[in-house]
Amino acid sequence: MFKLTTSHRQRPRSLKREIVLALVLKLVLLFAIWSLWFDNPMPREQWAENTARIILNR
């Protein structure tokens, strides 16, 4: 008739837990990006000078 298997399958994670984990991971990554690139903005008096340097690749 029916075979009884002894292997136990793991219960899949709940959708709520996966969504929360993804949101927390995104929050951590956004904080890391912000702290690396946007934490210390360029002084206002250097905007034109640095923009021209970046555009002209000098």
C-alpha cells in the first residue's frame, strides 16, 4: 500500500520571516552604502572644480 518514509523534511521558512530578513539585509546594505559614499559630502566651494575634474577626467 503506502510506504512510510523515515526521512523528515524540513518545514519551509514562513514567508513573513523571509520578507523581514530581506528587509533587514537591505537596510544594512543601504546603511553601509550611505556611510561609505554619502557620509562626508563635498564642500560647496569645491563643487564646480571637482565636477569639471570628473567630467574632463583630469
